[in-house]
Amino acid sequence: MGQRPGGVGVPRAAAMEQPRAAARLQIVLGHLGRPSAGAVVAHPISGTISSASFHPQQFQYTLDNNVLTLEQRKFYEENGFLVIKNLVPDADIQRFRNEFEKICRKEVKPLGLTVMRDVTISKSEYAPSEKMITKVQDFQEDKELFRYCTLPEILKYVECFTGPNIMAMHTMLINKPPDSGKKTSRHPLHQDLHYFPFRPSDLIVCAWTAMEHINRNNGCLVVLPGTHKGSLKPHDYPKWEGGVNKMFHGIQDYEENKARVHLVMEKGDTVFFHPLLIHGSGQNKTQGFRKAISCHFASADCHYIDVKGTSQENIEKEVVGIAHKFFGAENSVDLKDIWMFRARLVKGERTNL
């Protein structure tokens, strides 16, 4: 891919903890299987927000249960996302905020955590605080933040998409900074499946919870309804004049005139969405930091695939390069090795994943 623009992504595990993380990774690698690759099935794209008429046998993206109403199932089937209002209690959100602030102040250093900064923020610009950090990823070893992935309120809905055996695959707390004027606080339109070497896609769902009021002014999510019915598209860094943050890949050939919906959300509101849904977020035009917490869940019945020779090969090279740099993994490591290292069972029984 040549020289890549990017921000800073640095694991916060202390030097003495890195050998432990590397050892754990090596153990995982020693137990890896190599199942055959699966294909993503392409479906016609629909661009309207609607609740079409469905017969039960036509449900493809939701599972039978007594949690979702018929109208909610129809909406998700047609649009690929569903917002549940006031799902996560204020007390939990405050605990997540407190833990994030401790991480920013370096009072806690969870093993394996990846800390990211906006490409326009220098390392020495601020004293240790939330103003330095725009995102923390892979907080599976932080007991306080990982509570989000085990909240009964969240898992009740996740099971509607994954079934009863649920794995937490990818965790993030996003702290979208005030934009510097270069529009780097934006996130390009993308599909999350680009980052995931496991299938089937219909048994994967993201839970994304607003930690405060989120609107177009501070960079809410924007979604292209119905695009979850399409195929996984090629992704790469957009050619933005102001720069692009590390691993902020975007779709190269989406329809410019496709209908978009901006998700205005209140604190505790949670959107569940399909990994093929095209989405992104705008720049933060305020002086505050816009926070959200999320986890991608998958059925434990999913299986890993080999992404070599596919459109996901570019992200594999980037992620593997980071793993080699920070964990010193000398053996052959690929994208599914790294995801296997991250996966955590949160409900039911672990099977294929």
C-alpha cells in the first residue's frame, strides 16, 4: 500500500507486561485450527428506511425470540440497524467514564489495551488526560470497562442477532475530539466486516452506546440504510487533505447519492447494527469530547477464515505489523490469530470461535 497516513496507536501494557501478552499469544497460536474460508453472500441493496412486509420464514438477520417486537425485527431486516432508547443506565455509563479517565491519567494500565490519538494531536501537547486520547480498543482485560460486554440489558438484545452462545470480539471506547479544523475527527464510511476474519456475517452484531447526547454537531453516527444486504466492498485510506487516523479505512466506491440517516442519540441509547451496514461519523464541531462505548459480538458458532487474496488483505498486513511491533511475535501470525487472542465468551458455550 506504500506510505500510509495515520495517527498514533500504542498499547498501554507496561514493558514488563509485554512478555506475558506475547506468551499468551503464543499459547493461542499453538492451538489454532485452520478451517476453510467461507464466503459472504451478496444480496440486493435497498436504500429506504422502512418496515417492509415480512413473513416469518423471510427473516434472515434476526432470530426468533420474545425480545424484539415484530416491527423491530422488520425494521432491522430492512435497514440493518435498530436503536433501543435508554438501554444502559446512567450509573453504568458514569463508571465507564470514570475508568476511562483513570486510563487517561495512567492510573490503571490494562494488559493489551490499545490507545489511539488523533493524527493532529502531538504526544506532548497535553498533560495525561482525556484530551490526549481519542479511542481505547481491546479493553477485554479491564474488568470495569468489560462489564459493558456483559450487561444483561445489552446481551438480551445481542442474542436476537447471534443466538445464545455469544462471544465479545472487539471492544472500543471512542472519545471523538473537537476537530482541529483539518476534519480528521471524521470517520470515513466503512463496513466493520472489513476488519473481521470470521463468518457468517449475519451472526455478528455491534452494540454502540451513546455516553452523552450525540447529534450532528458533535459527530453522530451516519448510516446508509439497507446496505447490509450488499457485499463486502474494498476499503483503503481515503485521500483526505488533512490526514487520516490509523486504520480508518473507508469504502472506495460507495454511491455518493445514497440516502443517509444521522443517528441522534441520548445518553444510554444503544444502536445495534449489522457488520455489512455502511456507516461512519462526521467531525466534532464542538469544544467537547464526544464519548461512546461499543462491542462487536459474534455467535460462538462462527468460524475463522483466511483473508489472503481477498479485499481484507490490506488490513491484515497492517494489523499483523502492529502485533509484531508490540508483542514481538516471531512466528507466522495472521488476522484470525489476533482475533482469536481477543475473543471472550460472555454467554453460553464456546464452540467454533
